[in-house]
Amino acid sequence: MSDKLIIFDTTLRDGEQSPGASMTRDEKVRIARQLERLKVDVIEAGFAASSNGDFEAVQLVANTIKESIVCSLARANDRDIARAAEALKGAQRARIHTFIATSALHMEKKLRMTPDQVFEQAKQSVRFARNLVEDVEFSPEDGYRSDPDYLCRVLEAVIAEGATTINVPDTVGYAVPELYGNFIKSLRERIPNSDKAIWSVHCHNDLGMAVANSLAGVKIGGARQVECTINGLGERAGNCSLEEVVMAVKTRRDYFGLDLNIDARHILAASRMVSQTTGFVVQPNKAVVGANAFAHASGIHQDGVLKARDTYEIMRAEDVGWSANKIVLGKLSGRNAFKQRLQELGVQLDSEAEINAAFSRFKELADRKAEIFDEDILALVSDESVSQEKEQFAFVSLSQHSETGERPHAAVVFTSAGKEVKSESDGNGPVDASLKAIEAHVQSGAEMVLYSVNAISGSTESQGEVTVRLQNSGRVVNGTGSDPDIVVASAKAYLSALNKLQSKADRVAAQG
């Protein structure tokens, strides 16, 4: 077996299936570039056949990324596979990932196909894909709950047809580590041609064991690819967390004995980018990338770390991208210093015009806030990248009045289809009044299912980052906005969500 572990990132595909986490084409490309800086081996860019929007996103990622393998998901049928191959034409290295369910439950209730029909379709789909690209991955959906004898039959056949990677997903997060690891091991031992393919694991986190199950699949089962997402993003309870798997393998190389291509210094930047793009806030006690991951509150712990760092720290914060010097810039900082800090944070802007626009926003923020933190810079760059896109609505200004004993009132000025409009409303608070003022003009009819506020950095001077989740006609979208004024941040987030509701791009849930 190889002593290298392949990291397959599916943030842009499976991660995007989280309700409200759908991304625009440009957002996908921006995250893909960060994943390439992270040196992810395989980037699953989307599900090309699911919509024209996803096809274009996969195509753009394939044409942009030079180092990582770019992959598209495809159901086990000729149309999906041909569409994936077309989207991947511009890729330096392309992979088609095709799948079909193999558990008795899925075959009977979802596919309404017999086991023999599924067997034939699996073979034919891999054969067809192999004629289009050299790198073909096959996944038996709900593989962990499939009959082992039948699964061996299917997997032996698809390897014979040319599948180069075999992925065994725990689609519903049902597995436990020892059993899952032994399940993978048993398949590899029983299938005569198992050595002709790389074995992969894809675990969901419904019981909180996605990382543990994935690592068991590697250590016990002999898998050499882990499918994961930044921040563990994904539908239901999420996927296996990339940062946790990577740092577990790096930190415990004595146990796993595996090498990785990953440049872990870019982990934190990737985490923040995904969080700010999707509006899914990272919990403070999240391993590796949480705000408290390297914080020590206990006096005993603080004393130990000061005397010898490794008394309580098994990883160095700077190894995953945390900066020891968080206060970096202020209003007297120049453009070159700002540009240098963007590079250090792993942020790549495509043109001088984008850098100048971001710097202008930085100077505006610096006039309102004495100290600019890394988090502030990432937030304003994220806002700038969003504002570059063509939008139905854009924030201009806001005024509001609130006083104890009186009903708050807000007046919001924003553009609608390029024309400036002003709308006013009362509300239960200044935020409520502001959002009602916007809705009074837009009349979207959307239901707000989430409103959350996150302080981007410490102190009362901090920028607030607001996430608004709206639901309308079965669609769920997230909008994010940041500003030192939380009412303004809320208005920006609401308008951002409304812009996403305007998009007609559809999403098709697929293999987990």
C-alpha cells in the first residue's frame, strides 16, 4: 500500500448541499483557488448535470485550477457522465465520479431497480466514463449498509471496467470506527482485483464520528483517500472535516505513518473563506480552526504553556495559519502593506482594480475602526468580491432611531435593478425595522428561518458579521453582511440573501 494519503475535498459539491450553503460560480472559483493553495489533491467542483449553473461552475473551476485534479459528480447514466466530461474538458487533470445506490433499501425504495439492473448499470457507467477520461471514481451510495456479498460483486466488476478509485460511503452516518474500518478491510481482502484501485472513504457526521470513521477506514481498512470538506460543511450534521483529518495524520504520524501533500498553513484562510461565503459560522471550540482552538484560560495551562509550549499544545497555531500578531494594520497603513497582508492571508485578487477597490474599503473601515484585524480584512475582501457581481439589490445607506419607550424606526436606501430607492418602516427593534423597510419595497414574501450575529474580532469596536437565512418556495439561501454597525450589517445580509433568491440556479441532491 502507498504511504501517501490523498485528500479529496468536496466542499464545493457535498458541502454545498447544506441548506442555504449554495454558492455562486465566482464564489466556487475563489474557494477552489484557496483549496489549490492548500494543495488539496482532488477538488470535487460540483455536479455538472444538475443545472446549467453547476455545469458552468465546474467548467470554470476546471479551466482555472492547474495543480489539483478537478472532479465532477455524475449519476450512473450516459447523460450525466457525458455532461461531466464536457464540463471538465479544460482541466489539466480531470476525474469523473459516478455513483449508484447498492443498499437493498435504496435499490427498492428509491431506484426501484433490481440488484441485477443496478449491477449492469454500474458496469456500463464506469465503462462509458473510462472512454472519456482516464481517472474514474465509483461510489456505491449507502455502501456501508449494503449486503457485503453483493457489494463485492459490484465493486469487482467496476474495477474490471476501469474504475481507478473505489469510494465506500457511509452516506447516512451510521458507522462506528472499528466496524467501518473492518468493513473496508474485508472488502479489500475479498475482492480479487482490489489492488487495481485506490480505496476511499466518505463519512457523514450524523453520530459525530465522521472523522473517527474516516481515520479507521485508513488505519484498519487500508483506504488511501479521504473525502472531506472545509469546516466539516455538509447536509444534515455535515461531512468529515478536512482540517481535523489532516492535522490528525500530521500530528500522529507515529501512528498513521502517512504523508500528505497538504500545506496546512493555508487551513485557517480556507476555513474563514468558506465560513464567510456560506454564512455558516465556525463554533469557537471547533478543533484546529475554532477561535478557542489554541486559547488557554486555565491558570495551570497558561503556566505550563509559558514554561514549555508542548505541555498543553500538540500543534503549533502558526502551522495551520493562525497569526501570533493579530493587530496588523491601521488607517496610516499603505497600499503595499495591505497587499502584502492579503498575500500572507492567502487571498488572491485577480486584478489591480480589485486590489484598489478592496484597499478603498479598507481605508473606509480604518477611518471608523482604530485597529484592523485579519478577520476584518478577510470580511471586507469577501464583501468586495460579492459586490463585484451583478446584483438585483445593493446597500447604499441607512438611518434609524430607537429610544426606550418608543417604537424604533428605520429608513433604508438601496438600489433595485440599478435604481436608488428609499423605504421606511417601524419595528420591534432597529434591526427589525430596517429589514421590514427593505421588505416593504421588495415584497419577496420570504420567511426568515435564521438570523445570527458573530463578532469578527474582539472588543466593542469589532465588526459584526450577520447571517440571514431566507426560505421561499422551497429554496433556502444564506446572506451575509459585515460592518462595525450591526444594523447596517443586518441590512447588507438581508439584501445579500434576496440577491441569492433572485438566482434561478437549482440544486440536485446527490450521493452523500
